[in-house]
Amino acid sequence: MTVGAAVEVSLTPLRRRWQGFLRRAKPKTRRRIQWGYLGLSLALLWWLVGYTEGQLGKGLVGQAILSIVYLATFGLLAAVLVPKYVWSSFARRTSSLIKLAVVVNYLTVLLLVQNLIGAWWVRANILAGLFVVSWIGAWVLCHLFWPTCLRTANILLGDAPRDFDPSDPQGRTVRSG
């Protein structure tokens, strides 16, 4: 038995019950659920704002700047790892109340990340440094090394572009002979 199979066996009955409920639910019931989700999201955000004010109070600017690095990394990972059909399905099939609640949840996660950064400042800086170094490394790989590697492989394997001239100095300034 695998973990995936165990999760599937445990979640399938719950999914079926939820989908059955949604099929039978009237539009008014669905709207109430959406308003409830938005209300709970706003209540959680408001509570977290009060907690953050009491715990951190001052010095929030540095943590907010550092949380930008974290949320950009999480957003990049979400864009890369979550399939495109999930994003398009969410954009098409989700009501404006749910989209607003997701924005509120985003702000809640932002405050939660700031609280975690405030609790573990040194570790948060180290991890943010790893994010930044990884991003710079990926940029250098994709914009400098990988295109050069592909061009070199094309030249060496004989698939060079038609306009390649081996006698062209190609930026070299060394004079021979």
C-alpha cells in the first residue's frame, strides 16, 4: 500500500459526500456558504492583525520587505507546480465572493509569514538568502549558460544555423600571424 492509495481511500468518501451536497444545494445555500467562508476569512485576518500588533508592533517594515521574498518564492513555486488547468478552472468557475475570500486568505498568509519571520529572524534571513541565490542561479543558468550550451552543441553536432561563419572573429580581438 502506498501513501497515495491510503490518502485516496480516505478522501474519496468525503469528496463524494461534498460533491453530492453541492449538487443538491440550492443557489441560496451556496451563497450562504460563500458568505460564511468570506466572513471566517475576514475574522481570521482581523484576529491575526491584532495578534501581530501585540507581538511585533514595531519593526514590521523589515519583516514586510523580507516577506516579499518569501511570497514571491511561494508564488513562483505555485505557478510552476500547480497545473494550468487548476488555475483556469478556478478563474472560470469561482464566484467573486470566493475570489475575494482567497485575496483575504492571501493577506492572512502574508501576516502569518511576517509573524514567523519575526519569531525566527536569523533563520528567515538565511532562508531568504537561499531563495535569492537560487533565483539568481536559475536566471544565470537560463539566460547565460543554457543558450550558450545549446549554441555550442548545435555548432559541434553540425546543426548550426545557416548564417554561421567560422571565419568571423565573433568578438575576438587576438590577431594571429
